[in-house]
Amino acid sequence: MNINATLLIQMIAFMLLIWFVNKVLWGPLSKLMEERQKKITDGLSAAEKGKHELELAENKAKEVLKDAKSQAQNILGQAEKRGSEIVEDAKVKATEEAGRIKASAQAEIEQEVSRAREDLRKEVASIAVSGAEKILRKEIDATRHNDMLETLVKSI
Amino acid sequence: MGTVEYIQHHLTNNSVGEGFWTFHLDTIAVSFMLGALMIFVSMRLVKQMEAGTPGGFQNFVESILDFVSVNVRDAFPGHNPLIAPLALTIFIWVWLMNFMDLIPVDLFPYLFQLISGDSHAYLKIVPTTDLNTTLAMSLTVFCLIVFYSIKIKGVWGYTKMFLFHPFGKFFIPVNIIMTFIEEVSKPLSLALRLFGNLFAGELVFLLIALIGGTLAVGAAALFWAPLQVLLDLAWLIFHLLVITLQAFIFMVLTIVYLGMAHEEAH
């Protein structure tokens, strides 16, 4: 066993090698590994978060859909009600219109009837007057007995 | 060449210098080359690494990194950014140096002798069978232990540990000796364990290599050569486990010792 100056050289070599290994291997590689670890951890947590968010979004979508459905149902109901209302309204209006038309027709008929009657009466009166004139040509003066004839016409 | 010379030749470092100022050129060259290889491969890897889809080699290195940081997290109580790179360096460097043990024992010495033209040139390519290497690492770790002990516990806290541990305040002289032994045994056991295991492993490889080299003469080679191959393979597979285990033990004990240094005084 011969301990000699080789020992000193080897000690210096060892220390230098530790420094070098730290510099060129341990430092960069462990940094890289740490970064990768962090990346993986981040990625996993991001995935977890994404999953959670997806769940939330799904729930929300379901809710919105449910809401929309109920709203549609509501609108449909309202429309139906409104439709039947309109129909009912139209019926009422039609009935009213029909009544009014009937009434006006009746009135016209009545007017027509009364006019006809008037005409008839005038006709009859004039016929009667002309008849009476023919009969009584001499005794009756149209102008003197006009009042009497008028009364006669009215009473017919 | 006799058996003893063969083994001795293989276990002698190629060195220059005299006395203390001897330098084991093979140990230094191989460990430096392996360190440079680590740095080179790391730089190439980092340049083309990807965060999203790591390729095969990056995955492999990342799993080593993960393995080391799990060990650090389990055995190290505090937070110190130096510990993990230190542990990683120890694990990979020691493993690579140990791996030199698995290269056929005669290959590199033979090539080196061819290249250098000196048929007796020494070459020992396993840096961890050189006590200088293992002790260098464990002493560096020891310096860190002392540094962090004083930094965390304070000078007084560290002194107190020597004075009152483990037997309380009535056995101060005994305590000092005990704690001193405890502290010094940490780097020594680290260095000697690694050195011993690898040295013994290398020795067994050499012995197995001797089976074919010296015993196989003539027709006996038909028996000895296959036996050598078989034994070599078995020991290689077993040793692959040993070198990994030794690198791991060195790393874990370093983490544990430094973790103890980071504990508050009790």
C-alpha cells in the first residue's frame, strides 16, 4: 500500500468532477425533470378543471333546455287561448253583424211597405177623387173641397 | 514468468517520481479519462435532451438521477444542493472505475506493452484498486463531513460531540478517543471497503487468468482453457453485481455520513 501524491491529484480530480457533474448533468437534467413534473401536474389539474367545467356546462345546458321547453309550452298554451278567444270574438261579432243587417233589412222593408202604402193611399185617393170628380163634376169644386178631400185621403 | 511475478506485475502501478511525490500515471490517466467521458456524455445529452419525449439514453440517465435523488431524500434529513450531485458523481464515477475491472486483465497491459515497446511496462487500469483513489474520495467526503458538522452544529457543538458523546460528561477522555475513532473510521472504512473489494476482485480475475496461462500445457489445455472461460464468466457476472453494489454503498454511506453531519447537536 503506497499512499503518495496521486492522492492529492485524485482529490482535486474528484472535486472538479463533482463541480462538473453539477454543472453539466445534475443541474440541467434535474431542472428539466422538475419542469416536466410541474407540467404534468399542471396538465392533470387543468384536465380535472376542464372536466368539472364540462359538467357544469352540461348541467347549465340541461337547465336552459328545460326552461326553454317550459317557456315554449307556456307560449303554446297562450297562443291556443288567444286563438279560441279570437274565434269566440269573431263569432260574437258575426252574430252582431248579422243582427244589424237583419234589423236594417227589416227597417228598409218596413219603410218600403209604408211608402208603398202611402203611394197606394195616394193612388186610391186620386182614383177616388177622379171617380168622385167624374160623378160629381158639377157639384164639387176641386179647389173649394180640397180640405174635405184631403181629410178623406188621410182616413183611407 | 512465474505466478507471483505475473500477479505482482499486474498489481504494480505505472508511476513516476520518488517517495511521497510519486504519481501513479495509470490511475490518474484512467480516472481522468472516465471523468472526461462522464462530462462529455453529459454535455452531449444535455444539448439534445427533450422535456416532452425523452429518448432511450436520456431515460436511462434520468432513471439513475431519480434513483440517486430517492436515496438522498431517504437518507439525508436536511436540504443541501451539494449532496445530490456529489452522490451522483460518486455513483457513476466509482461504477465506471470499477467497471475497468471487468475488462480482460491482460488486454490493456498487453496493448500498452506493444505500443510503448517496453515488454515490462506496468499498467494497472482499475483506479479503484489503487488506495490513493478511494482514499482521495473518502477524504474529500471527510472534509465535507467536518465542514458541515462545524457549520451546522457550530464549533462548540462539534467540540461537545467529542467531549460528551457517547458516554456523558463523566467520561470525557474516553469520549474523545471514542468519537475520534468513530469519525476517522468513516473515511477509512469507506476507502478500504471499496479498495479491498476491487483489489480482491482483480486478484481473483488474475488467478483465473493464470489457469489458462500457466497450467495449460499441451493436451491439458483442452481441460484448463474451457474451465478458465467458465470461471471467468461466472466471476464476471458476479463481479458486475459487486462493482454496482460497491458504488452504491460508497454513495449511500456518503449520504448517510453527511446526513449525520447535518443533524443538530443532541
